[in-house]
Amino acid sequence: MDEPRSKPLPPWVWPVLLVTALHLLTTSGAWWITDHGEILAAADHFLDTGHLDLNDLGPRWENWTRIVQARGTASTRFQPLSILLLTPFLLLDRIFGWGDPASFRFVHLQGHVFVTLGLILAGRGIARATGCAAATLSVLLLGLNWPVWMIARRLGPEPVLFALLAAFATGGPRRKFCCLLLLPWVHASGPLLGLGVLLALAMEQRSVTDRAVRIAGLGWVMGLASITFLWNLPVHGRLILGGYSAYAGDPFFIVRNPLAGALAVLAPMVMWTLPLWCLAIRGGRRGALETIALWFPPVAFLAIFSNSEPERRLAPLLAAWTIAVMSRAAPPIKADRVLVLAALSFASGVIGLSMDFVDTVATPLGLFSGPLLMLVRLAFVKAQPGLAGALVLLLGAVIFITGSRTLKQLLRSPEAQLGKTG
């Protein structure tokens, strides 16, 4: 009797591993005192006291103690779920002796974990809908563009939103309900992103009374109502702004020309994700209507209120949009064009990476000036070149192996290309 053979990995797993290894290789290992510092201080404080605020942070968070005093409130603008989902990584840092904010290690993996989860959901869902060839290209286009690469490098709520929207796009009515219920508890932008995917779902079903749309809509309403009456009002005393009420006087809340604002928001997003827009055009009128419905709520808001990083705010939406675009039947794409699309996405990530968190580090070969990379600082600032070199070799080997397998999939015969069901 023959021994049972283990099943091979699904083809879409290789591009997921490739993208994740590239993201890990470029981990920043740094955080801003403002955005990242607040959520880190809140999560660290929760581990010590069980409270979701910024009261009595202690000597490790002197900067944020001063900020809280100047701001006049110890409430945090971050939503509970984003804080709670960061605490396991902080706990690991404490266990391994990296509990000081200047020594954090595991917290920098939070973005990678949730972005990879989103890529797994996207690859699996698209493979089921259209076949493995489409899934392979989809993972590359989704994971290599700069907005998604950016949120993988940075901790915070955006990677969690990314995973939830991927789960929404690939799930049934119950999962869609749960995702829209949770989105507002992750970040203040959750209701806007949820409204976008809800409108796109209604356009896809061509009905607002469809069962899936009604169940998802109930999740959206319950999520918005729960965060409003169980968090915003009792904790912050403000129904709409919630934790952002302390920033009501900031330039972000100044109304601007919506047309100029829309151009400022969409132009960089189109640039960074050009291959996806090219494929979206192939979806015809129905695909265009779904795209408009998906993007309109968050883009309209960001167009009216200024924002310095629209790519970061909108990056989670790319999970749901990519799944919608790539799951739709379309004419096959030739292998050479598939490679061009993948190369353009990779170029987007590399160009964006070169401008993110610029750092200067002295090395034996001269001065390194480029993106802030944890492995570079580990080798030449923290004086651990052996560990840094071993990690680079390991990730390099993973990139080589998974890259070779992914390339073979992209170069398969035309019958297996995008648009053919598997």
C-alpha cells in the first residue's frame, strides 16, 4: 500500500512568502514620537494598568507625558482594538528583555503580521474565484505597491484595517457583518472604509435589498453606533470626533477646495498603484461603478480635510479593491505584460521605500544614506553584525527560492494566464 503523499503548497503561497520576505528585509525598526508613540504608550500603559488611556505613563514615556500635559487630556485618539492588538507584540518585547521603548523589536513586526494575513486571504480568495494564475499576480500587485509596503513597515491601525477588509472581500455574509462591526473599533477611518466596501457590495449585487448587503449594512450600522455610544461619548464626551476632539483646531480639520483635494489624494494613489488601475479599466462599466462606489466615501472625506499621507489612510482599501478587480473574469493577459505589471508594482515599492524614513548610518564601506532599515542599524549602530548578517542571508535565501517559483508561475503557458479559471 502506497504511503499518502503530502499535498503541495497552493501556488499563491509562494508570492505571499516572497512579498513578506521583502517587507521583513526592509523593516524600519523606528517609530515617530507623535503617531506611533501615542499608540505604543497607550498599549504599554494597558499592559501595566489595564487602562486604555495615557495617565501616569512613567519615566519611559517622558515625551508623551509632556504632550499629555500640553494637550490637557489623557484620553487617546486611538481606538481600543488597535491598541489591544499591539499588546501581544509589546509583551514579547518585555519577555525577551526589550521592554524599553528605544529597544523595541517585536512591535515592528505588527504591520508585517496583519499585511501578510491580508495577502493570504486575498491569494486564497482569488484562487478560488478565478484560478491560481490570477492569484499569483494579485498578491504581487497588492503586496509590492508602495502604500501597502508602507503600512507593513509601520505599526498602527492601518495593517489591521487591511486584514479586515481582505476578510470582508473574501468572506460570506457573516464574515462581512463581523468585519464592518469591528472596523470602527480599529480606527476613526473605519466607518468610511466600511461604507466604501458596503456601497461596492451593493453595486456588485445590483441591489440594496440583497441579503448579503442587508446583513453587511446591519454590521456597519451596529459598528458605528457601538463606537459612538460605548466609546466616543462616555470616554471622550464627543459623539462624532471622539478622541480626535483634542485635535479639532489642527490644520487637518480645515476645509479645503474638494476638487483640488480630490486631485491631491487620488494622484499619488494612482501613481503608486498604476497596474491595478490599468486592470480595473478592463472590468468594463460594472467594474468602474464598483470602483467609484468603493473609493468615493474615504476620498471625498480626505479631499475636504487636508491630510499629509493619503496613501497610508487609503492603503487598507487596496485589499478589498484588488480582490474585486482580480476576481472578475477578464481576457487573458500575456506573460510579458504580466511581468511588466509585476515590475511596475515592485518599482512603486522600491521608489516609495527610498523616500521613507531617510536615515544616515556610518559603515566600514562609507556613509549609508537611505531608508531607515532595522537590519542596517542592528549591524552598524547596535554592533550586532553577525545577527544582522544571518537574518539578511536567511531572508535573501527565502526571496531567491520564492522569487524563482513565483517567476515560473508568471511565465506559464497562455492557457493558465489571468482570466482563465482554474
